[in-house]
Amino acid sequence: MMKQGLKIFALGILVIILFTIDFPLRENTLYGRYANTNYQNPICCVEAPHEPDTLVLFRDGHFESKFYGKGRFELNKGLVTRIKLHYISDRISALGNTYFSNKLFEKTKIILNPDMNHVFTKIN
């Protein structure tokens, strides 16, 4: 009886882990168009768009967005894939530094504010 309870407990922990971890990003899930979602929350940071916006990541390391303009990005693929956006803001070089979320059964996201679920969600 004890062994069966332990197996059920282990299976439950495994299911929880599978649904909460971020899986490594593949090339075909990384590049493309991301829509700004949950931007209507109170403004928490000036480096994130609080209006409708689409961010496009190109395979050559460049990006485009109405909010950020045109720039380049760098990726750091570790346990969590991080992204740095290099762009110009008010004629000054700026840097956005954040990370991707790639959970099971969810669309890929670029996290802007995790507490308010303010993200860029992959649309294609």
C-alpha cells in the first residue's frame, strides 16, 4: 500500500514539473511575430509598451516593433533562454533584457512583467 502511494506521489510531482517548467526553444519556435498582451495594466516600467504592438524577430538577429523601432537582439540559451534587445530610445542607445517562457501546451512568450502577465505572445 505504501509503495503505491509513493508511486502516485512521484507521478503527481512529475506532472507538476512538466506543466511548470520552460522547455528549450527550437529555431522554428523562436523567430516570428509576437503580439503585446496584457499591456493595459498600470504602467510599471517605461521600457515596455503599454499599447498594442507587434515585435518581429528575424533569423538574422534583427527585430522590428512600433514601440522599440528597429534594432538587433542577442540570445543567451541556457536553462532559460534570455533575450537582449538593442535599440534607440530618444536618440540614446537602449537595452531591453528579459527572457522567454516556453511551457507545455502554451504559446511561446517573451516576458515583460511576470507579475502582471505582461508579455509578447507568439502569433506565428
